[in-house]
Amino acid sequence: MNGGTQGSSNHTRPISVGDSVLIMAIPGWLTHDLPEEEVQRLLQCEGTVTQVLEIDSYGYLWFGANDEGRWFCLTRNEVEKVESPSL
């Protein structure tokens, strides 16, 4: 199902599976048909840093929470890559 392992952020920085990204926005296209409880759960992800689990063949970045596996996807324009601090 994984059509690729790399995409690009809106700042042209490549994003790969396993990278940490800042979720800048939860878009209306994702929430428009969902129950309010699920919308609120997704909106809590806005402004958080999370790991990319998969990049599908359409370039969508997939995320999960609490060992649920893939839960939701975003486009690369809705996230920004976060560099891991050097040890």
C-alpha cells in the first residue's frame, strides 16, 4: 500500500516515513462529514509534532495515535518537517 516513502513539505524539505512533522492545520476536507467527537479529537492534533507512519501512492502522509495504526492523513501542505535535535 505504500506507494512511496518520500514527499516534500511546503518548504521543499523532503519528508520521509519516520520523520517528525508539525501538524499546522486540520483541514475542513478531513472533518466535514465526521461526528463532532471525532472532529474534536482531530483538532487536538493541530499544533502537535507527530511521526509520519506512511506516505501513500497519492502523496498523503498518514498518522496514528495510541498504537491505532493509520488513523488520518494530511497533505504535505498541512505539515512542516521538524528536525530532530542533535545528540
